Amino acid sequence: MKVESVFSLTATLDGTTINGTLRVDGTPLVQRYNKGTSQFVPDFETLAENNRPTVVVILRDSTDGSVIVPQTIEFRYNDLLLTFGSDGLSTNSTLVGYFKKIDNYSANVGGSTYQLPALRVMKNLVPVSGYDNDRISVSGTVEVGGSSIPFSELSKEVVIQESTGNQYDVVITNTKGSQFTATGESLTETARIFKDGVEVTDYSGFTFQWVKMLGTGDTNWGTARTQVVSTSDVDNVLKLRCDVMLDGSKVASGYDEVTDFSDPYYLNFKITGITGTRVRKGETATITPVAVKRSTGEENASLITSWAFSIKDNEGAAFTLTGKSGATFNAANCQVTYEDMVRAKMGLSGSVSGTA
């Protein structure tokens, strides 16, 4: 039996029964600026509203993959709690009209349509970003078995960069909502390329390299624009990446995480030493993986005692933690210091594998 998952210190869901992700529909959540001007690429305010970046909250029951609609929801831009008027537009003094809260956004998840909460970007974010990356985060509660369960720290990075022209972004999509619920299923991932915020339609000159991001290290996969993923490829969670090259030079990468809810075990991360999931100055986070039986929610700490870790920094490059000899290692847990986070450009993630 094998089990695989990923963790991020800036986007971890509390609790062991709910699996949460933030999906961006419309244009990617990336905006670039021409230095010394008020020109932004893309200009969110000139896009049709349904093409503007829309952050969709998708929560699933870890036992069977069923979609759960939150009872309550809070959106934050960086650490600022967003407030909204009766028209759904944000009312914070520094962010008036920048965001729109949509209570019943029609989202396709796994071939079915659900009415889910979402946050749409309505104005250009560069003027309020401080010209560096920001973060949209979500917290709230869900009802499970008659009980109210909190979730927090689901987040999505807002990429703000100076424009140099001819810049590319990659979005990976599939028709199954990145999930399997039965053995033998498969889905097809498709890499969509955006140039300066406009989706590319001519793929001449582009080549592709798909990569499995495993706890034992990255493994090259297919080289087409699309990639078939089946349940046999996924041990609970598979994080994958598509590197896109133009005339032989890499121009961008896109990511997805596929969850197989038919696997008998899933992986839960116990994070101690910090409050919530953010590492602050003077703190050290300890991340301990634990295998959990999906049918009962029972933790089995003795099933797997040594895990394979593969660590990446905020830009997706291999990263070596303090005291380790490389970015991949085997251990019962791992420690991340605040100094590690600074060296990792304030964001860090890891792929973890275990075999019983």
C-alpha cells in the first residue's frame, strides 16, 4: 500500500475530514505592470466580467469526495477581512469595489454543477499590491453530521510582476474536477497557455513536459499538450506539473493536484510549533504525516513510520531545509524554521510519499 500527498504552510486545511481547494476560473490570477505607468497586463477592468479572475471555494468530504457547500465564509486579501455591501462589492476603505462576493457561483466539479461561494476580482490589483505578490485566503465553517466544523487558511497567491513583454502563464484543466471516486477512472489534463493575459490559440513552436511531483522526487511523464491520469497513477494525492517550452526554452509552468477518493487511506499532516499554518519570526514548524483510514477516519501512526519528503520553494525550485543535505530525504517528520521560509521566498511546499 502506498500513500502520497502534499503540504503547504500557506494553504493547509484544518481538520481531517474535509479536503479544500481554491480554483481560479476566468483569467489567471496574475497581473503585470509597466514600470512608471498605469498600464496593467491584463487590464482586469476592461475584461468582460465573467472573464475576470474568479476564486471558487471547493470543499469535499475526504471519505467519499462529495462536494460540501460552506455554512459560513470569510474572504481575506492578505490579512485584511473583506466586507461587502448589498451589491456584493467590497466596502473596505482601501479596497472599495475591488472584489465581488458571489454567494451562488455555478461551478462545474466532476461533471456536475454546484452553487458555490466565489470571489471575483473587479479592479486592477497592482495599485493596492505594493508591487509584490499578495494572497487571497478563505476560512469558514461547514456542517458535517450535524456538527459545525471550521476550516481556515485555504489560500491562492496573487502574482504581481513587472512586465517585460511576451510573458506566459499556464493553467491546467480537466473535466473531472481533479478527483476520482471509483477505481479504474481516468481524466485528461490539458495545458492552456496565456500570453500577457490572452489565451493562446496557435500552439506552433510550443513543447510540453509533464512531471509527477512525488515525495521521492520529480519524475518526467508525457510530452504532449494533454496528459491522461488514471487511478493507478494516484496514491491518494498526485501533484503534477507541466513545463511549457517555446522553441526549446522554458517559458512557464502550470500545476494541478489530483485526489483519488477510492484509495483506502489518505494522508493527514499534523503541524505543530506554529499558530495556524503560517510561520512567524522565531517559530519552527514541525510537519508530521499520518496515514488515515478513509472509511473510518481512524489515524494509524504505526502503519508508516518513515516518509519520503521532497521540498520546493515559493517558485517551485528544489529547496534544502536547515540541517538537511538535499531537497529530498526520508524522515518521520520535518522541521521548517522562519529562516527557511525567508530563504524560500516566504512560501514553501512539500510532496510526501509513504509505503507500508
